[in-house]
Amino acid sequence: MNNKTAQSDLKTLLKFSTEDLDKLHIFHEELLKFNKKYNLISKSTENNIWHRHILDSAQLIKYIDFDDNLSLSDMGSGAGFPGVILAIFNKNPSFHVKLYEKSNVKCDFLDNVRRRINVEYDIFGDYKYEDISSYYVVSRAFKKLEEIIRISREIIKVNHKLIILKGKNAEQEVNKLKTYENFMYKSESSITDPDSKILIIEIKK
């Protein structure tokens, strides 16, 4: 998929506005600039950022109600996927987006982007898992599913919904979760890769 097709999908399928696209263009430029010096994303994906990273992250909006006046935490936000993309789409000042990232370099990048595109989100560097407390908890290329579930169930103290982007081994990772009773999840197909899945898991405390 080329960049123009990905951008068209953002507007037509996911309803990103023209202003959102303008901010995503700035984000894209800053990412390429930082990536020359720091390894924020794989060099091999630089020519496919709009599809591989931006559109892939943006599809999560289908599972989030931004009118809820709740909050969203991105575990291991890295270069801002999916957290920054979701923050750009969010238009509700009472819905808070929180990015958790331990790398100082990546936190500096996220702060630079926040200032350049004038989008609200909080950055938590050098965080502890106990700091995470949101209804929506998202992750992409973070940890194995079993470890995410362990952190979620043992550390996050409130009812929450996990929304996790996973690759072709998603079902295999789910099948390893035999230690958790009453484990309920929904698996949705990714719009960017037929072999990838989006796992939506309700965690009740």
C-alpha cells in the first residue's frame, strides 16, 4: 500500500480530518528526522510509515469511545504508536491520553512532537507499572501477551479494557494463557495486515 492510499483510508475509513492529516504529516517529518540519529523505528520501514505504523495504529479508534470522558494509557509508547495517533484523533478535552515510555530519547521525541503539532497528551518517563490507571490500555510491539495480561491483572487497580495490536502469532499467545480463569477476549482482523490481529480484553477488578 502506498502513502496516498494509507492517507485516503485514514480520511474515508477512519474519519481523520484534514487538520488531523496535516498534523500527521508533521509527525511523519519529525519521525524521519529523529530516526536519522536515533533508532526510533526500523530503518527498513521508513518508506512505509503511513501504512505500517500510522494507519496500523489509527485503526484502534474503532474500539475506543472518545466521548467517555475517561483516559487512555499507551504502554511502551516508543515513537508514539499508537498513542500519539490516537491523541491526534481525540477531540474531547476531557478524554486524557497518557504515554508511558522508559527511553529518555523517545520521551524527548514525544515531547518535541507534542509541541510541534499542538496536541494534548501526557508523557510518563521512567515509570512504574503501578502508575498506569486508565480504562483504555493500548499497546503495540510492547511485550508478550502473557506478560501484558500479568501486568494488567496484578498491577492496574481499576476495571479496564486492553486493546493490543498483535502479529501472526496472536492466537498462539492467547492459547498460552491457561493460567487465567474466565479469560474473555475478542479478536478482530487488522486492516493493514491479514495475518495480524487486534485483541480486545475486558479486565474486571
